[in-house]
Amino acid sequence: MSQASESFFPSLKKEEFFPLLKSFAFFFFVLASWYALRPVRNEMAIQGGIFNLPYILLAIVIVMGLINPVYSWLVSKIKTSRIVIYCYSFFILNLIIFLLCWSFFGEVGRQWTGRAFYIWCNVYSFFVVSIFWVTVINYFSTSDAKRVFGVVSAGGSLGAFFGSTTARYFSTEICGKSSISDLGPISLIIFSISCLLIAILISRTLTSSNASNKEMNDNEIIGGSSLEAFKNTLKNIPVRFMALYILLWTGLSTAAWMISLTIIQDWSSDPCERTAFFAQIEQIVTPLTLIMQIFFTSYLLRTLGIIPILTLYGVFLLVAFGTYATYPTITAVLVLTVLIRVFEYGFNKPTRETIFTSLSKQDRYKSTVMMDTFVARTGDYLGGQSVTILTVFGLAIGSIAFAALPVAVLLSFVGYKAAKSAKI
């Protein structure tokens, strides 16, 4: 192998191959589980009569805030090797309960089950992914993370594709049906449970694959209090900057997406045409993200470092809002949506997880989960509500996009400070 190719493709030691492969497969089944559930969530939401999404988003934020102390308390009491087993088993039990409730409750019961399932799914999607990364960042060092987290993320992208493909296979069973006892939704929920069970098994082999650290890791109890994550966010400078960074980018991303939806509605009133447009975005984002994760993420993290990547998010969103304000066309929405999503999944998420490897064990197990769940969902809610409130006060979409420009600049500044405070 030439020197150029060695610098572009990170070299792997023989003992690193299986841990990387297991992490890849672990993430594959975690995201396959979630992406198979998405159509079931939407079907239950419709039958449950969920129409006021801002209140639903607020409910999700409240639930996230209540669950995080419970999760922190659990992590403080059990061995680290059992975190995935306990948490994922809890979610599997939830799926079984929802299935039984929908099958045996009456019409009113199904409406409440649908509302609860919609909220639960949004909590589930953030927690299962965050707990996966908690496991992985405690297994790989910071230098390892720069080399392999792009490839690990690619496993998640392939799993998402596999899960959504499986969901599409059963779409004819879901579409037009009125009961969750029909074959399609039942098959998807069983498929999701099966993927989580496989993920649990893989996590067990990943935890015990390093023989020299097995006893220490398996028997370690983190300790601390149930409010440790909230306390550390206030007193730990790197955690504080990362939490603010996540709050800002999720809020800005949600605002940008709501503005883009308005542009899409103005472009076409045909639901089929709009659906085809959304599908086109997915068809572009998925392969581009995979290419970036496999071939470029590691190289850029090792050569450029984390500062340019965290700083660029604000620049991309600055361009997006400026373009939506001055050139609100469907082409702009397509290009900018693809750019931002590929950057998030291909570069920014692996970079954030690389930073998390440098945190203390308390912060890795508790603060990172809180940031990926409660803080991120709070940003979504604040971004969506900001657009809604400004619209109520009579501001046009273009004016709202202009108003977001200073916040995008602030995001770049916070990203720079977060990267500097990490010192990796």
C-alpha cells in the first residue's frame, strides 16, 4: 500500500478488526430496529388523532427531562456491562405492552395508545442510539475514534436502509388497515424486537472482547447521583459548550426544515409530487452519507481535526437561511437539505462522539445521553416554536430566515469554543 493510501485509509491493527466489525454490526441492528418502527409510529399517530404537533414536541421534551434522572440513577447502581441489556430490554418490554394495548383496547384506548406510542417512539429513537454510542465511546480511545467512527456510522446508515426497506416491504399491509393486529405492523414490531435482541448479543461480545480490560469494565459501577448529568452540564466547561452547541444546531435545523416545508408547499400542492421530492432527498442522502462515512470522515478527522468540522455547521446553516431568505426555490431546498444532512451524519455526529471519548466516565455515561436526548429535543421544540411564534406575529418566512442568521454565527462560535475546550 502506498504512503498516500495509508494516510487516506487508516491502518487497522489485527486486534482492532473484530471490535470494529462488532461495533459496525451493533449500530446496524440498532438503527434497523428504529427505522422499521417509523411507519408503525406514523400509523398509530394518525389513528390516535394526533394533530397538534407543537404540544406533542413539548410532551416529548418533558418526558426526556423525567427519564434522564431515572437513567442516571440506573447507571449509578448497575455494572457498566449491563447498561445495554437493562435499557434495551426495557424498550422491548414497552413494545410488547404497546402491541397488547392496541390489540385489546377499545377505540378510546387505541387513541391514547397512539398518542403514547408517538411520544414513546421519539424518546426511543434518541435513547437507543445514544446508549449505543455510550457503549462504543467507552470502548475506543480518542485516537481510535478519529480513525474508525466514520466506518461505525456507516453501519448505522446501512441498518437504517435495511430497516426502512423492510418497512416498505410491509407497507401494503399497513396502508389502509385499521387494526394493529394486522400482519404488517405486527411483523414490523417483531422485526424491531428481533433487531434489538441481536444488538444486545453483539454488545455483550463487544464488551468482553478486550480480555485485558474485561474484569475492570464488567464489574465497574459508575456511581454518582441521578442528577449528575444536569450538574455537570453547568460546572464542566467542555460539557457545557457541547450542550449549548447541540441546543443551537437542533433548534436551527428544525427552523430551517420548517422554512423549507413552506417553500415546498408553495412549490406544489400535489401530495404525490411532494412525497416524490422527499423520496428523492433520501435517495441522494443515503449513498452520499455512506461514501463520506467510509472514505472521508476518518481522513478529515485525522488531518483537519475537530475545530473546522464543528465550526462549519454554523456556516452551512448561515448559507441555508440566507438562501431561503433571498432565493426560496425548490432547487435550493434540495441542495441545502442534502448538504446539511450529509454533513450531520457523515462528519458532525462522528466528530461529536470523538469529543465525547475525552470526557470523564461520569460524563460519558450520563451527560452525553442527556445531551443527545433532552437537550437535542429541547432544541427541536424551541426551533419549531420560534418559527411558529414569529409567523403568528406576522413575519414572513424570508424575514424569519434573516432573523436566524445571527444565531447561525453564534453556532459557529460555540462550535469553535467547544472544540478548543475538548483539547483532543
